[in-house]
Amino acid sequence: MPPPLLSVERLTKTFAGLAALQDVSFELEQGGIYGLIGPNGAGKTTLLAVLAGALRPTAGRVVFEGRDRTGAPAFAAVRHGIVRTHQVPRPFRTLSVLDNVEVGLRFGRGKSGGEGAGPAPGSAAAGAQGILERVGLAPHARAAAGTLSVGDQKRLELARAIAARPSLLLCDEVCSGLTAAETESVLDLLREIRQAGTTILYVEHDLKAIMAVCDRVIVMDHGQKLAEGTPAEVQRDPAVVEAYIGGKVGAAEAAGTAGVAGTDGAAGTHGAAGADGAGSTGDV
């Protein structure tokens, strides 16, 4: 059996003595879509920030593709194949949509899978155009990124991440603020990204989205891993129901098909500033 793509080993992160993460451990196998859920303050965004190199852990290890990548800076994480999207899209607003994606191609993982050089200018432009067609943004290629709708900016965030050629894509609430139709379209895109060979760790408050697209779900609460299992197993776990959904098991199963009232909207889009700052709106 091949080794896991990612091993998180007793990961801990403290801020002024307060543990945002405490002894978190799990593994991700190659080619899966993994959900990461929990109430605001559970530590989801902090975990992504540590994996992406935006924060250094206080203790524990991050082993990626068999190598210890603990504490690697963000640019190194990208070159190793770990790429993150943000809750609030962060495009270069005055650059064109096409140029935004080309930046990802130029500064993402090298062709060798390490720190190799990116593609030549001509091939980068062609590659960026192809990615825009893949995510449905080709008609907006020449538009300034700042003029896009929220839904299209979410797509651009994914396009830029794809351009960096990740082995592991960390998605932070890519469906928050989207309509039902936009959400379904983004979920289809995540499935396509997985089919192309990329493993996905997906943070989302919308349980309907998580249960629809994920193979397994990791549940966090107060900085610790509370549970892990298939979507069906997680929905039936009494500890998860109490900590995350706040009701009976039957209510949890209903939430998987109808969303979570009081969590999906208010908490999902108006939480405290993220651990990595810069306008992020998720938990720490």
C-alpha cells in the first residue's frame, strides 16, 4: 500500500498561550476529496495556514510526499505542490483575469515537481487560456480581475490554484456567498480537479456541499480533531451532532441534505478574522 500523500502528526499551534490547534493528527491518501468541518473557532483556517506555510506550528510535524515539510515557508509549500485558496478571493485586481492565472503558472510548482523554472512566456499564456476555458472564465480573459462577480472571483481563485500545479489543493470556503447553481458548478469543478489527480482538503460551513462532494470528513472542535469518517458516519456521530450541529442525530442527517441553519450563513461568512489576516473571514 502506498504511503499517504500527507501525514499531519500531533500538530499544535498556540497564540499567546492559547491553543488554536492541539495534537491534531490525520492522513490524506492520494486522489481523495476530504472535508474539514467544525464551528467557528475550531481551528480549520489555522490548520490550512500551517499546511500552506503561512504559519509555523508550535509543535508536531507535516510530512508531505514522504518528506518532512514542517515549517516550510509559503513559497516553498507551493513549489512542493501544496496550494491554497482563500475564503475572500485575492486576485491582482488591476491585472487581467488571464494575467492572474499566468502568474500562477509562472510561480507555481516547477515542471520537475520541485523548484524548477516555470513555463516559457508563450506557453504560459496558452496554458492560462486553457485553464480559463476549463473553469468557465474564458469570456472574461481580458477583463480586470477586480470587475468580476463574487462567483467568478471564486472561480478565478481556483483557476490560479490549478495553474500552480498542486498535488494537494487546500480549499477554504470556495462556495461561501454563492447561489445554489454557482455552488453546484464549483463542486463539479472540484470533482474534475480530483479526476485530474489532485487531492483536495476542503473547508466549508455548508454541510450540503461537504456531504455531496467529499469521500471522507474530518471534524474539528476547539482546536482538536473530534471525529473522522465517511459523510454518513460523521452525520451519525453523537459527538459531532452535539458540537457542530447542536441537535439530534436525525437533525444532523437532515442538515446533510438541507444545509445548516444558523451556521452556514452567519458563522460562515461573518466569523472572526482568519489567522493569516489580510481580509480572511473564517475562524482561527
